[in-house]
Amino acid sequence: QLHDLVSAAGFRFPLLLSSEHSLAEQLQASGYAPMSSRFGALCDNLCGMNWRLPSGRVVRIGERVVKSTTGYDLFRFLLHAEQDFGQPVDFVVRLRPHCGVSRILQFEGAAADVQRAAQQLVASDWVHWFDSIDVVWQAGQQQTVLRVSWNCPADEVAVFEQTLQEVADQHALQAVSNTASSLLDGLPDLTLKVLPGQAHQLLGPLLQAPGVRVIQIVSLGVLHVYGCATEASVVSVEMQQQLQLMGGDFLSRHWPQRAGRAAEAVWRQALVQEFQQT
């Protein structure tokens, strides 16, 4: 619905993960989308919202401008809060111009070759022109896929394609014939966030589970994991400890929210009571 509303005016909102779920549901699954590689986290592309408090009262939070310095950032807190604090009614989103043509190309090859090609693109000036640079992993498969998307005027498409083909040839990657038509992968069952150079250390354990598919947003260190809705064991105790040492974190829309520390629980309960009385 959002795509249909804005495309007619020559704009786009490039950070959608699913055409079947609301932005609020997307936020509960991940704060990122493949095109966050260029446009940033989802919360940085939401400028404001109408928020329904537990009492039923609707309040406006945020601004119609991209940057605002109006005190405590209650907006981002609520975006990632539980429903004890209320729920969003609608959002003010930051749109991007549609330049004419959107393209996605995929190349497959050995995992090490695909990773090197992805890192070369991320380290180049082209990282500012490609909307997304992802590596797609599938448990049990030998080949890995490099997926790149961009939006540009029609007369520039060939330049992008030539650049990608040159990188693919350098790393012995083959073009995938059934090129994807969109980046709507759906809501991930699990999202992990670490430093970009650390993400590959988590792939081995994740891909041991049968049927798991992982989208690696290379420049951000984000892993979107699909096919593990009932497999809490995918994030083992060892992996949780590894994430803690890395300074990373994980989120699943299926699993109960992890309890905070004692001090956090105290102020959280006080905050819930205030919201319920407002």
C-alpha cells in the first residue's frame, strides 16, 4: 500500500521487508532492511508517528523534519518497546526519489569468492551508489549468492551492470539467470547485529540447522535468518556468549523478550505505570 501511494508521485520508501506486514511488525522483527546498506536503519527513516497510549489517548511523537533536538528521544524508545507502552497508529516516513529504473543482479560462486567480491564492492566508491550489497546463504548448499540492487536513470543501467560484471569476473562468479524482482524477503525469524567484520564468524553455527536461509547485509554486520521460527536452539548459549564478547545482539519476533537486569526492571515497571496513567 505504501509503495502504491508514493510511486505515483515519483518517490519510494526503500526499507520495506514485506508487502504483507505493517511497518510496526517489521520493527518487531528487525530494525534493518537490505537497503539500510545505503539509507540507514529503519528508525532513521521514520520521522514521527501517532502513538496510542494504553489509556486509548493518541499523542503525536516526533517531527516532520529529519533532524530534531527536542530532548529525550522517546520516539526511538517507543519504536522498539513492548505493547505495555501502547502501539503506533501511523508513521511519518522519509521518502527517496525514484530515479527511473530499479535493478537487482545476482551472482553465485564459492563462499570465499562471493565474500571477497562483496567486500570489494563495500570498500569501493560504488557502495554509495548501490542500494544494497547482500550475500545470500542457504544451509546445505555449496554455492553462495551475491545480490546487488540499485536505482538509477535508464541511461545509466549499463554502467552499473558493467561494473558488477567486472567484479564478478575477477572472482569467478556466474550470473544467476532467475534474477530476483524485489528485495521483499519477508520478516526474518531471527536478526543478529555485530560489527561488519565479525558477521562471518556466526554463519557456520547458523547454517548447521536444516532449511535455514541467511541474508547478510555486508556493510552493516546484520544477519537476517529465515527458517528458524521454532528453533530457539539456533542461538545457543555459546553463541549468546560469543555475541556478548563481540558487543552484538540478537532479536526474534517469535521468542519471548529477554528479561533485563534488576535495575532495568525497576525503572521499566515505573515507566509502565506512568504510561498507563497518562
